[in-house]
Amino acid sequence: MRLAICPGSFDPITKGHLNVIERASKLFDRIIVVIMVNPDKRSTFTDQQRVSFIEKSTKHLDNVEVDLSHGLVVDYAKLKNACSIVRGLRALTDFEYEFQMSLINKKLNPEVETVFLNTSEEYMYLSSSMVKQISSFGGDISDFVPTVILEDITETLKRRD
Ligand code: ADP
């Protein structure tokens, strides 16, 4: 059983994230999408909302589960006996940070491999912060987030203003 984890903030999950998760779900037997809770980084959506958005968006994927973690990615990987950490790569801008993280994670736990999946071309400009910015100015985000969570996201962002 080859288990991989897809860690991230997912604040909120976008079609770019979902595309990476869908592709990873074909490469591994089981995937856990794990929201890494960082107390220094205030999220826009609550932990529960972020979990629920991912659950709704991945309902069609039999081998994908969702979880939350308050610790280090490598510790979570070890706890779950995961062989890989899957990360998406958008452009050169992601590379430096991801490269550094993967080397640090390798040092902390040499057993776990980081696997990078390139973004699909249509999502290469897409990020959670871009979605929030567009929506806060009343823009249409339907091309950017899974349809099942579109209304929840726009409603929450509207209530914040
Ligand atoms: P973090 O805060 O850890 O960077 P994110 O939730 O922003 O987490 O992203 C989680 C992972 O998904 C990261 O590897 C990120 O590069 C990747 N990702 C985000 N947006 C996209 C996208 N549009 N296409 C491909 N990968 C993406």
C-alpha cells in the first residue's frame, strides 16, 4: 500500500490544488490531503471550513482522505507511514521555496521522498490568495474553485467585508 500525503494550507482549496490531488490519486494507492495548521499564519477560513471544502471537492476520489495536523510535515508522514510528500509546482517562483523545503524534509526524515507534480497549464497562475483577492472585489471566481464549494466560499468572503 503506497500512501502519499498532500500537505498545504488550502485556504481555500482551488482547482489548481484539486488537479494535483487528482493526478496524485492515480499514482498512489491512498492519499491524505493534510491541512498543516500554522499558528503564526492566520487563515481566512476556519480549520473546519477548509476540511469540509476539501472533503466536498474530493468526494469523487475513492482513495483520498482529509486530515489536519499541527506539527511538522515529516512527522505527520512518519505517523501515517507515508512514502511520499506530494507538492505542486507552479512556476519558478515556487521552485526556490519548494527546493529548500524538500531538502530540509529529507534531512529530517530521509525515508520520505518529496514528489513534485507540475501544475497544469490552465492553473499555473492560480493561488488561494488570488482567489480571495478577486472575490473580495466582487469578481467571478467560478473558474478557479471547485463548483461544489463556490457558494460557501463567496458567502464567507462576503460576510468578512
Ligand atoms: P502552502 O501554504 O504550504 O504553500 P498551499 O495550500 O498554498 O500550501 O499549496 C499546497 C501545495 O499546492 C503547494 O505545493 C503549492 O505549490 C501547490 N499549489 C498551489 N496552487 C497550485 C496550482 N495552481 N497548481 C499546482 N500546484 C499548486
